[in-house]
Amino acid sequence: MLLRNLRKVWISKAVTQNDHGEVKRTWQFVSTAFLNLQQDINELDRKSTGEVNYDIYKARTDRRYNIPNGSGISFEDISEKESFVPKYRVLDQSEIGSTYLYRMERYHGD
């Protein structure tokens, strides 16, 4: 990957808490990563009504990061915040040759 195209992102994971039968989801900072973010639009990213979904990003890297599905991705520093909601959530990950691809979608909360 070209170093000038890499962007620092902050990775978080969801922690669910059961508070007397009410399930609450909070987010906890895990680590940082450097990813090449691109907004690749194709026919599969279209909604059923025909409009294009611009909320999908594809992040590529040649370094293996431990970012499981469902993890939160933020573009601003969240390492010292106590409560936050990430901007994007990882939908799936795949490996193409020596490149790792993470597909992310804007996270609107639960």
C-alpha cells in the first residue's frame, strides 16, 4: 500500500451489559490501524429502489490486523473517551492475495 494513502483509524468492540433485563450496548476502545479507505460503488451496493448507497467504505491493507466482524471503526481519536458510538461497523473481511479487505457500513446505532 502507498503510505500517503493510509489513514489512521481507531478500532472498538461492542460490550453488552444486562441491567435488570435491559440490554445495553457500550463501546470499548481496542487498538488503532492504518487502512487505505476507498468508496467503491458497484451494482451490489445499490438499494432495492435503485439508489446508490454511499454509506459503504472498503478498507484495504497488506498488514494483518485483528478486526473481527461487528467491530466499530472511528476516524477521530476515541482512545480517551469514556462513551462514544463509532461511525462505521465492519460487515465482513476477506483476503485477496496479500491484501486484506474490510467492508464497512455507516453505523446508525441499535
